Amino acid sequence: MKDRFKEKVCRALGASDLREVSMIQSLWSGYGKIARYEVLNGGVDTVVVKLVRLPNEADHPRGWNTDLSHERKVRSYDVETCWYGRYAEQAGDVARLPKCFATDSEGAEVMIALEDLDAAGFLERRTAADLGDMRLCLEWLAAFHASFLGQEPEGLWENGTYWHLDTRPEELEVLDDLPLKAAASEIDRILKECRWKSFVHGDAKLANFCFRGDGKGVAAVDFQYVGGGCGMKDVAYFIGSCLNDTDCERLEDTLLDLYFSALRRALDACGKGDCFSEVELEWRAMYPIAWTDFHRFLKGWSPGHWKVHSYSERLAREVVSGLRG
């Protein structure tokens, strides 16, 4: 960590120094790392720091100016910094996420210093989820969506998620499912024009949830693709990150009912309960459309992916057929 960043974190925590104790993970495509630091003589024992180093044209294989993937990542770190600076505290009242202690940037480097969720009791990760685990995550999503329902995502992605059509022309171009390809713009339009919008996490996969050791709650991380949109984008993506095709078919109604029950409670709690029936009516209809939107991206990006399965194909066929009819 560069001295400027370390000094800013130390000031925020009232610490004398930081000492890196472990690297948690490297960032996608070598854009930096997330590491845990011991805090010396500060208000907390440890802090997790996300350190981003954006490659320059010389060491980036396709250069800055023509690489849409690079441009999307650059924007995503600006969005995440904005999220923690302007919105995270509001979400944290109802949907647990790490507290942000400090953010900074200099040149091509970005720093975000966050609460260590392990130390806060959210120390378990899942590579597979049972129904109880999924219920906790769906309750988190419902609380998150309720909190931001009707709010404009200023400074965030106008359309949250990393796969929405505006940012994925290359994947659409190579998509060989021609009916789905032809329907992509209309699917995108329907999602953009839904009446009831909130913020979406944008990458709400199982790996981005941290579970409490007592099994009574979760916290979420990784807000690079947070922005506006229909909550079903998160719900469909989350369910797809947990289940195979057979279980998607078997549990679809159960999981949607769990989510909407939680959404009703969350909207009531934040004084927005009067709109629940309208939100539910619209968003239930949006679920297969949101699923098909991600399926469109995935079939262009990685057509052999395990999530390209019979359930996804069936939903996509039904959605495309409905648009034609």
C-alpha cells in the first residue's frame, strides 16, 4: 500500500500503523488485490483494504481506448467509491455490508478501506447453499431493494449489473442463438422501462455473501456494479448462482415466495408498504425476463458454462416466444 493511502487509513482509524497479514484475493484481470491489515493502536484490530491499480496502455494487452472490458472496470471502481461515500450507510441500516472507513485515489490507483466482516462475525463463506442459506440472502436482497425503491442512482450505474446490454456488445455479436439475439434489445428495453425501480447490487452471487457463524444473518460485499434497475435482476442472478437446472425448476415458486414475503416486510418497515402489491405484480412478471437477459449475456460470453442449462433455455424460449406473440 502506498504511503498516502496508509496515512489516510491510519487517520480514519486513529492508528499508528498498518501491517498486511494476508491477501484475501486478487482482483479480476490483475487489477489489484484485497488484503487484510493488522491495525496498530487503532479503534479496530483489523481492516480489509481493496487496492486497485489500473493498468496503463503499455502493460494492458489491448490498450485503454478500445477495450470495453477495461473501460467497464475503470467505471466500476468509480461507482464502488461513490457507493461507499454516498449510499452505503443508508443500506447498512437494513442490509448488512462492511462499514467504509476511508477511500482515496491517486493517478491510476484506488483505495477503499472496509470493516473486516470476519471480525464482525460474518466469517463463513458458501460454495453451495441450502434453502436456509438462500432464504437469508433473499431477505438481504429484499431489504436492500426496499431501502432504495424509487431512488435515483446518481453517481452509480444508471443500469446496474455487469451484463446489461449497453456494456456487452461483443458478447451479443458472437451469440449464435439467433432468436435470442434478435430479442435482446426488446428484453433490455422492458427491464429498463419497468415502473418500479430500485438499486440492484449488480453481482449478487453466492460468493459475494458472508454468513454469520450462528447462521442468523448475512452481509454482502463487492459493489462495483450497483445501480438502478428491477430487483429481479439480482434475484434471478442469485438463484442461478446457487442451483442446477433441476433445483431451479423445483424451487422456483418457493424461492420467489420467500423473496416477496421478505420484500413485503421490508417495505412495511421503511414506510413503503402501500406499493407492495403493485411491485410484486410487476416484478414477478419480470423474473423470467431478467433471467433471460443474463442468459443472453452468458451464451455469448461462455456458451459452455454450467448455467446454460435446460431451465435457462426453457425460460428464454418462453420469453422470446411471448415477445413474438
